[in-house]
Amino acid sequence: MNTLARLLARQLLAALRTVQFCIENCPDTEWQQDHGDYPFSQVVFHTLFYTDFYLGRDTIPFKQQVFHLEHQQIFKDYEEMADVLPTELYSREFCLEYLGHCRSKIKEV
């Protein structure tokens, strides 16, 4: 891995530590609450989804990742990729698991 890639990976991992802190410390009463725009769980999922997506090269391999295949009930129609308002809500536990997937992917890329 070249120096620039290593520095970018470190910065992205640091950003994900901040996301993890937010996931772990968001009050239960706020996790699924609409705050005038989107529930916190949707914002977290969106952040992780596009972190995952942009670490890849194409849509098809993205959808065929083991993590996505193991969680088809969550990714099902990939509403994040459509020009529609999101409707799904996500558990804190799943978001932490997805965060772990993104961290692993950063280290592989």
C-alpha cells in the first residue's frame, strides 16, 4: 500500500471510530426517532452503505459481497440506490456489525 493510500485508510478508520461513538452513545429514545429529516438509524446506515459502496469498483460485486448476501433481508431492494425517500429502519446491533464490515474492507483495499 502506498503512502497516500495508507494515510487515507487511517483517516477513514478514524472517521468510522467517530461513527461508532455516535452509534454506541445515541440514546435509545432517539435511535429511531424522526428529527425533521431522517431517523438517526437511517443516517448511520446511509453513511455505512456509501462507505462500503465507494470502497468498491462496481454495483454488481458490491451487491454480491458475502456480508450483503448474509443480510439480504436488510439490503433486499437496495432502496439507498434508488431516488426515493428511505423507509427502512435499522437496529443499532446491525449498524455496528456493518461498521465492522466497512473497517475490514478498508484494510483489504
